[in-house]
Amino acid sequence: MTTLVTDKLKRRLTRISATTVITILSFVLILTFVTFVSLSQTSFSQTPNTNQTSTAQPKVLTFPCKLTESTVQGPEYKAGVPFKQGKDFAKGLPGERLELSGKVLSMGCKPVQGAVLDLWQTNSTGDYDYKEFNLRGKIVTDKDGKYQLDTIYPVRLLMDGNFTRPSHIHVMVGVPGQPIITTQVYFDQLRDFGVKDTLIAKTVTDANGTKKANFDFVVEDNRGFDTSKGLRSNPTIGVLGHNSSK
């Protein structure tokens, strides 16, 4: 009798153990499957973003022409100067003749019509006119962005403390209602705190003894820019490039 009971108990325990093992294995398989699916979805969903972040090259707005560098204005500026014709700028004042000409361009290297150049300079003795507007005035570029200034060669300016500034003409240039660049155009190799290499205009002397120099200004000109068209549809503003250093 005892042997019979023991055999039944063993068979029951065996069935219980087998059921338990099957249940545990099933649970483990289900858990493994769920975990794998979850990890796969997470991995797949992150892959595009990861690749995009690591390989994408951001587009930047670049321009073929660089803005003219600015430099110190100086204390000699006088507001309210009149508009003048470039050929009448010097009004017959004595001194060595200088013809300064060139263009005003946009950063897209396009001619800028109607740009204003507000200029002031020393006379043949190194002095500025503070009482009137001699060698002071505004001139406007033509339809081709050109300007011409017939004036006298500005002599070097002797400052207090026996300090000498190189020959230069002061210019505020830009399109009305847009950013203005305050700078100077230099005509000799004497260096001081305001001189920059890009602001030096080389002069040549013609047969009549007149010095001639050329200098192009580059300013911001956003007239006619249509924001609804985007950058590519506004080619006069600039070009869309990839990580350009221009």
C-alpha cells in the first residue's frame, strides 16, 4: 500500500515539474521576444536621426563679394553736408589733383545704383574745413554703380604730439535705409592704427601730373529681396553654398 502511494506521488510531482518547466520556458521565450522587438524598434527609429546628425552638411548663406572693412570715423565728421557732383568736389581749390573712381557693389557683386558716398578730407595744407563744406559732400552712384571724385590729393595729417596720419579720404557709404559702412581710403604706405590692407588704393600719375586711383566698395543692398521666394530665387543677394569660407 505504501509503495502504491509513493508511486502515485512521484508521477504527480513529475507532471507538476514538467508543467512548471514548460510554463517557465514559455514565459522566458515571450519575454525574450518582447525585449528583442522593443530594442529593434528603438534602434531602427534612432538610426535615421543618428545618420542625419553625423553626416548632414548644414547649408550656409555665402556671398562672392565681401563687405568693405570699416575703420575709425575720427572726430572731423560734419553732419548736414550737401549733395555734390563728383567732378565739382574740390571747387577749384589749390593742390595736386586726384581722381578717385570705382563702383559700389552688393555682396552678390552686383552694381548698386543710388548708393550714397558721404566724403570728407584734408586740403593741400592738411586742414579740414569746419566752417563750410569745402572737400565735404555726398555723391550718388549712377545706374551702373559707378562714382567719380575729382578732388585734390589729401596730404598727410600732422596730429598733436608729432604724430602723422597717412593720406586718406573718409567715407560713409551705403544704401539709404540700410546699414552704412564707415571707412577710409588710403593712398600711401604710411601705417597707423586705422590702416587695413584692403583699404589701400594704389595711385598712378598720368602725363598731366594728376594722380588716379580706383576703389570699389561693397555694401549691403537688400532692395527687392522677396522673403517669400527664398534665397535661391533672389540671386542678386548671394548664393547658397555648403560650408563656404568666402
